[in-house]
Amino acid sequence: MMKFSLDQLTAFVTTVEQGSFKQAALLLGKHATTISQQVATLEVDIDIQLFERHVRKLAPTQAGLEFYQFARPVLIEAGVLESKIDTMHAKLPSELRIALDSTIHDRQLLRCIKQVTQQYPHLAIEVHSGEPEQIIELVTSNQVDLGVITTLFKPFEGIISQPLFNFELIFIGAPSWVGCDEVKVQEQLKSCPQLVYRYVTQNSNLHGHILSYHYHSVANLADLIEMVSLGMGWAIVPRFQVETYLEQGDVTEFVVSGGKSVSWYSELIYASDKQLNPAMQRFIELALTLSDR
């Protein structure tokens, strides 16, 4: 059984930090005699002298300073526990698990998560990333609550989806390959290797975006951009994800003769049997306000 109470620890820690019983009492909204008695009782209960008491001066003993180093963290943890209890009584959400498609993962989505944590400060956040079909699996197996994916242009059983922002797709190649000829014809694309997201190769309804006779399958955007910059092929990518690389000259944008501007869109998904708690609903509200890219 503990030999002290949280009230005693509070009186002691506050007295050390304020330098006197009077100042500690003012801060805690109690009488100085109450604080003094709580500290004195604590000293008796633990059989340690915590303060040297003089007429006009109160100073912690060496033992008191050592005790303070351990007592203060206990009060902090007690405060966290109290907040958790309040959260449980209020039936507030305790965690939010989100999976973000690495193709469209960006700071705007992370800012939405941050805003949710500001409203629910004791929320535990878990963020995953991966390809669209990996995220769909995480959602259907209840390993995450919500997912944000690049659309695969087809429905999935047991999944509810909501369209989010649209994003423009562009063609990029290595500066040495694009050169001064920023308009390419179809035959040039077919004869040069194309770097393609793996999920595109795995979904037959997306095969229309594979234009080359020879292509390499790449799992994530970072590797794809690096391979393009090394001259290993050209690619179709979201413009908003490569603007920095374009500005730095790592890759170059080009257009296809006779081609049209193409945009895809993102989707927010969750299991159809999922009970949406306030934190999930708040993230959805914020994500739906994101502008097109």
C-alpha cells in the first residue's frame, strides 16, 4: 500500500517549486496551514525529512530534492490518467487508424490528421501507407479505420467510398531524354521503357495507361521518380507530387502529340460495417474540403 496520497505529493511538489507554503497555497487555492500539514504528514508517513524549516526560510533537504525528482513525474502521469478517465466517461474516441496511398500521400492529408488531434488531444494516432489494394485489405480486415487511395475505378465488396480531390496527371522523363523536344509522338513512348505503378499493372481496367511495349513495375512514387531521373524510362505521375523535382530539374515534363489532359481522383474508404466515431467523422469532414491538385 502507498504511504502517500496525491494531495500530499501535490502539496510537496508545489511547495518546492514555489519556495514556500504560502505561495504554494495561493497557487492551489488552499490555506497555508493545510499545505504545511499535508507536507508534514507526508514526512511522517514516509519517514523522510523533506524540508529544512527556518523562521523566514524554507529549503528542501537533499533527500527532499531527490524525492522531488520522482514525485513530479508521478503527478504528471496522474494528470494524464485523470484526463483519460474523463475521456472514457465522455465516450470520446481513443484512437484513429488511417492508411494513406503512397501515390497521393502529402502534407494536406497529414494536416487533416493534425486538426483531428487538436480537437481530441488524447487520441492515439496510427498512420499506415501503401498501395491502393494494400490499403483496401487493411480496411476490410479492420487493421485501420479509414483509408485514402487513388481510385481504381471499380467498387469493392464491403467498402464504402467517397470521392475526394481530383489531381492532374502529367508525363515526365529524364532531362537528357526529353531534351528540347517537349512534344513526343506515340511511337517514341512505345519504344522507350515506361515506369508504371505496380497497382496499375495489377488492375486490367487501368492497363490503358500502359503505353510502352516494355515497362518496369514500381511499388512507390519515390522510387519511380528516382528511376525516371536516372534515365531508366518515362512515367505518368500526379503533377502535385513532382513539382519540386520539376523545379530542381531532376525530371522534365513533356506532352504527347494529340494527347489530352488527364485527371484522376482520390477516394476515402471505410468498411461498410464500421461504426464511425467522432474522430473518424471529423477526419472525413476535413478531407472532403481538400481542393483539387
